[in-house]
Amino acid sequence: MDQASWRNLLLMNQPIITCSPDILGGTPVFTGTRVPVQTLLDYLEGGETIDDFLEGFPTVKREQVIAFLEEAKARMVASAS
């Protein structure tokens, strides 16, 4: 199994987002970071790219961003059905 596959496997076994009163007062952040998920949404809403976001917040992994967006998409599709 290559390194990317191992990383994906690890991500599947942990939450994408963490909410803890000890981290930014419970603001939802990417797991293992102090980067609020809202920051990603603000970047995308402002016309920035995922690469721009990752450059500004190197503690967040691309796989986390993709997993978050895939989960958000799945929830939106499910709620529309």
C-alpha cells in the first residue's frame, strides 16, 4: 500500500472535524489543527482555491479538505432527496 493510501485509511478512521471547548472555545476545526472549518468556506466563497487555502494553512492536509467537501456534498444530496 502506498503512502497516499495509508494516509486515506488513517483519515477514514478519525473525524474530519473536531469540536472541543479546549480548542478555540469549541469552534469546529480540522482535526489535529487549530484551523476553523469556516476559514476554508470563507476562502472558497471569496473565490480562492483549495491550494490557496492549503498554502495559508499548512497544518491542514489536502485529504482533510477533500474529505470535508465530500461529506458536505453527501449530506446536501441526502437532504435534498
